[in-house]
Amino acid sequence: MQKKDLLYEGKAKKVYQTEDPQVYIVSYKDDATAFNGLKKGTIVGKGVVNNQMSNFMFRLLEKKGIPTHYVEELNDRETAVKRVDIVPLEVIVRNKAAGSLSKRLGLAEGTPMGETVLEFSYKNDDLGDPMVNDYHILAMGLATREEIDRIAQMSLQINQLMLDFFKSVNVDLIDFKLEFGKTQDGQIILADEISPDTCRFWDADTGEKLDKDRFRRDMGGVEEAYAEMMKRLGL
Ligand code: TMP
Ligand code: ASP
């Protein structure tokens, strides 16, 4: 599989066309941003971690019946994925309060949510990915009722599978972000990545942060945290 034209360059990944119109290649960068690109930096080796961890999670989820865009890991940083049209929504799943939810609702970080919380944001950098509800999504034509329901159902199922898995490696899954894509035939599948950039991982015993919050909050030990997560996954 060969990279052809660069289709898109985002903050953390590049996407290339290949000779197969139904397959793209994703290339993960070490660039790190936070707060909609306001904070910029590098996390050495992050591209490798996020590539390998995402692929590990996609393979695990596929085995449990969740359709994903994963096709084949090509090398440390690059993966072949199915071509999809990305649904322009970020789906946030929260098991415990943290980050923007803690700020918005005045809840101490780590407060358990009595019920899993799902949030949607409209993927639009110029607007800073504003939070939207079902009404906004339908009114703006970002997804259909059926697609919203399917995305919500898959997200909750993925959460259960991820909670179980991370518990088995002594990690408390606080929250995470998912993105979905639509295949040519209209099927909704899981896309984007699952990594310490897009999840909050706390050590289950000590509460130590093992994710991008160390970068966002200038806590230090960023590379070490990403490496520790790789170790927990046996990668
Ligand atoms: P938040 O607390 O900032 O809303 O983040 C919730 C979760 O979503 C957290 O695990 C980090 C992840 N996330 C992303 O992956 N990309 C983003 O752009 C944002 C804002 C959050
Ligand atoms: N990477 C995102 C950005 O720069 C946000 C984040 O992960 O905090 O907007």
C-alpha cells in the first residue's frame, strides 16, 4: 500500500490517498495542541503511541462486534483505514467528571456520573467545536435521527467494552472522545483515534494522570505517561 496525494493535514494527523479509492493512509504526528490550537508543542514519540494504541483498541472493539475504519497497520506511525465521510461531530463519553464538564457544572474532578454522560460537539475549529444537542444536529443536517441514535448506541457499547478492558490493566477510564464516519453504503463506523490524546486515563490506585492532561496542564512527565499506557497494553 503506497501513500499518494495528501488529502488533509490536521493538528495531529495527516491523511493520504492510496491507489485504492476506498482506502486512505493515516499518518500520526508528534505535534500536540490544546485549547483549539492555542497551545502548541511536541510530545516525542506520541505519533507512534497513538497509532499503535488506536489500532490495538480498534482490533479489540472489532472482535467485540464494533465496526471500525481500521484496515491494517503499515508501520510505527501509519495505518491503512477505510475511506469514510466523517460525521462532523465529536462524541464525548463521560464516566466521571473532569475537564470542561467539571468547570461547567462545578463538579470536582473524579466525581462519578450517576449515569454515563454523552455530549456532542460540532466539529468546527473556527467556532471552537461548540457543544450541540440533537435539535441542533437535526436542524443543521449534521446527521439524521437514525444516525444520532446509532452513534449514541455504539458510543455506550464502546464505553462498556473500554471500561472493562482498562479496568483489567488498572486504569480508570474517566472520559473520552469518539468520531464516526459513514461508508459509501451509509454504514456508520468508528473512525479517528483512541489514544491518550483523546481519553482521560487515571491510574486506578494512585489517580495519577496518564494522558494528554499532563501536556494541557504543564504537569511534566508527558512522554513517560504515554509510555506507561503502552506498557499497560503490552505494546
Ligand atoms: P473536555 O473535558 O475538554 O471536554 O474533554 C473531554 C474528553 O475529550 C477528554 O478525554 C479529552 C477529549 N477531547 C479530545 O479528544 N479532543 C478535543 O478537542 C477535546 C476538547 C477533548
Ligand atoms: N487537540 C485539541 C485542540 O488543540 C484539544 C485538546 O485535545 O485539548 O483543539
